[in-house]
Amino acid sequence: MARFKPNVGKIKTIEDANLTLKEIGMLEHELAAIDADADRQIAEVKAESAKQGEGIRKRIVDLSALLGSFAEYNRGELFKDRKSVDLSFGTFGYRKSTKISVKKTTLELLKKLKLDKYIRVKEEPNKEAMSVMDDEELARVDAVRKIKDVFFCEANKEEINRELLKEQLAS
């Protein structure tokens, strides 16, 4: 396969080099203006989208809260032997959420026990790293593991799309 070499002209003098640099600069400026205009338009579209979707986002939060209240009220019945309920239009339930809770003394105790890998450079306990510590080790540094069920809900997008398609066909 032969190599392709584009013919873009030749630079013969220092003045030609200078003019080439000028053209490059002008083209880069033109590109920057195009990019700036695109960024401005994108920002406007995003702002308008956020404004248009504000009510929808609030409605989703409200409906999720209603579903969470329903789940909590009926928790004993719905979640006896399972963590989530699968329905045709989605799933709701509880997930384990684990976080490390520390006291003011935890950092000093981590230092004293030379557990430096659990300390951030910012001089604060590294809770992510501490999550591998067992409860006894956590207690030695005045920390405790807190586990709780956190509500979640996920829409079944495929089923929603089928429903929307049915509604469109019926119209």
C-alpha cells in the first residue's frame, strides 16, 4: 500500500513560517470561538432541560417517598423473607448500607496503634479503609460499624416502554 502524503504547500522562508503560524493562530482562534459558542448553547439547553424537568424530578421524589412509606408500613408483611418486591413495573425494597462512624478519639487511637493505612493524609480517619476492620478493632479506636436498610426503587424501563407503546397504539 502506497503512503499518502498530503500536498499542503511549502514553507521556503522565515516569513512563510511566520505567516503559517499566523494562519494556525487564526484557525485556533476560530475553533475556540466555535467551541465557546457550542459550550454556551449546551449550557443553555442543559439549563432549559433542568427547568423543564424540575416538576418531573419533584414528582419522582414525592412518589418514591410515598412508595417508601408504603414499604415501611407494610415491611413486616412484604419483606418477611426477602429484601425486595418485584412487580411488573419495577422493584422496590431495602438494601444494606454500611458506613463507619468514628469519634474524635479514633484518629489518635489509629496513630497510637500504628494503623497508618487507615489514616488519610488530611489527618482524618479513612472510613473506607476502616470498613475491613473487624468490630473489635473498630471498638479499640472508638469507632463503630452502623448497618441499616436503605430504601430503593427502580422502574422496569422495558415494561414502561411496552405500556407507553400500548397507549400510543390505542390512541
